[in-house]
Amino acid sequence: MGLSPTEQEQEFEHFLGWIRKRFNVEKNQSWASIILFYSADENKAVETFFELFDEFLAQRKNLEFEKQV
């Protein structure tokens, strides 16, 4: 449709790259499949997603803060 991605969509694109780098995974895997692969089951995968996303956001916030200093 030619619409630009929203800020949230852009954030998830960065999250995907971060997950791939963190788990040293090839570029053809989604963040969901990577997290599920490294989790014991789907319930744990959901918990892990929120933990990892919080960590991702904290790191991005720290990087933005460091750029301002």
C-alpha cells in the first residue's frame, strides 16, 4: 500500500535484528521462532519474549542517553 512503517513497527524491526545478533541466528528466522526454539515450551517463550523485549528497550534507551551526553 506504500504506507510508511509506524514507530512501533520500526522498533520491532530493530528488535528482530537484536534477537538475531543475541542468539547468533541466520537472517531467515523470525524473532518469534528464535525465542520459541530456545524456550522449553510456548508459555516460557512468552515470558522470555517480554524479558528480552524489556532488555532490548533498556539497551536502546541507554544508547540514546549516551548519544545525548
